Amino acid sequence: MRRTTAWAGALALWGSVTLTTGCFEYTDDGLPGAGGGAADQAVADAAEGPADAAVDAAVAEPVWFADCAEAPALAGVYAPTGCAHTVMHPDGVDEAVSSCGLAQDPPVNVHLTFPTADPSTTIAIQWTTGADTRRSEVQIGSRPDALDQVFHGHNFTFAALNGRRQHEVHLCGLTPGRTYWYRVGGAGQLSEVFSFTTAPAVGDDDEYVLAITGDTRSASTNVLWTSALEAIAEKGVDALLFSGDAVELGLIQPQWDTWFEAGSPYLGSIPLVPANGNHDLLTLNYLAMFSLPNGEENFHYRYGNAL
């Protein structure tokens, strides 16, 4: 067994795990079996592949619509394109639609989470834009100068966002232990290029480094939050365990906005594993801005040789 190293706290995880999952066949470059283009046929084919009963009962998330008037609403449970898991928005989410139209506003507050128990093959990328952008696009590749795969997701709003849009794209069938580069947005409104590394395959003894921190629940500590993330990034951390209490009061969206701004650009490269704290209150704000397994409240991950 390998001990994982943690920063900003005393944490060591040991364990053995057996679960493996997957959504795509892999190409030689380690990317899911889908080519470039907004409506790539390989992505559509993968979405029609084997799925469990929950996915069979879900509405398939379309890939992209040029005209947002033709983009269907995504209510209830639905399956991200090419994935073997489902997504269900919490009560209070409004106007959830598939990616459509053009990017009208710059993406901000880009961050990563693990939407399934297996972080070696799946990741969720989220960000925020102004009200006029409903294009939820990720360009990803095996090199920063070759972002030749295009994936689309969905976007939505809720009352506290005051009309702004939250975007969410799920990538499945990634190669364990592989570094990927990506950017989000759309032509004319693209983010900087980020990178992330998937977890080792379930059960592998490959080395990885986890960090733990939390309790950043005051605007006055945001400078320290940024400094902590900078130090964590310098250590080459693979994922960040956050113990809760990100903000003083989870109902106040500007506190979340400030928290994500202070976490940029680090949260675009370090996947976040958040826990709900008593100040976060498991509010709609929290539930809508993170994509986590099993209802987003009680969940686990199988990270390499650790549970």
C-alpha cells in the first residue's frame, strides 16, 4: 500500500479497491473515442452503447444546438453524452438546457470535481458566464497545443445567480493516470488552458499526492485561501480534499463568487473533493456549483489504492 501525502493538514489514506468503470473505448492518444466537432458521430454512438437501468430511464443529453430555440429543456434525470452515470439537478435549478448557440461572455470560476466514485476515468468541468451564453463547450487534448477534441454539456441558472449561467460538462472514458489539457467557452470567449491528471486506475499502487484544507469561511481569509492553493499547486497535488465551510453563509452567492475567484486559476487544474460544512448549509448554491456522486451529500471515491 502507498501512503498519500497531504498538505495543510495531517491526512494519510490506505486501502484496497476493486471497482472499475468506463464509458468509452480509448483511442491511441488516451482520449475518449470521439473526434473533433460539436456533433461528432463517435460521441453519439457512444451514448447509445450499453448502460445501466438508471441511464436507460434517463433522458439523453444532446450534444449541441446551433439555435438555442431548438435546444430541449433538461428536466429531471438525464445522462451526460457518452457517460454511464446520470445527473439530477436539485430543486430550484431553472432553465437547464443543452449546450447551444455562441459564446457571448468570458468564462470565469472554472473548477473540477469528480462526478462518480471512480475519478480515474471521469471528471466534471464547471464554470460561470453571463446570461447570454448557453454554449457549454470543452476543448481537450493530450497536449496544450493540440486541443482537438470537443465536448458539450449543459447549463442552467438559479435565483441567486441573478440570471448568470452555470455550465457543466462531464468527460467519461478518460485514461487513468493521464494528464490532459483543456479550455472552456467558445470561439472568441475562451478560457486559459488548464491541465489535470486523472487518478491512478482503481487498485493501482501508482504514486499520488492529495491535499486537505478547509474552513475558509470569511472574506478576510480569501487572500490566505489563494496563498494556500498556490502552495498546494507548487507541490504537484493531484486532488484537494476540502473539509467544508467554504463561506460564512452558504445562501449568499456573492460569498461563493468571491471564493471561486480567489481560487482561480488553481481550481481549474486541481480537482476538488468538497464536504458540506455547517456554514455551507447544503444550499442550492452548493449543490448546483459542484458535481458529486450519489446525491452530492453522502459519497465516496476509489482513488488508486485508497477508498
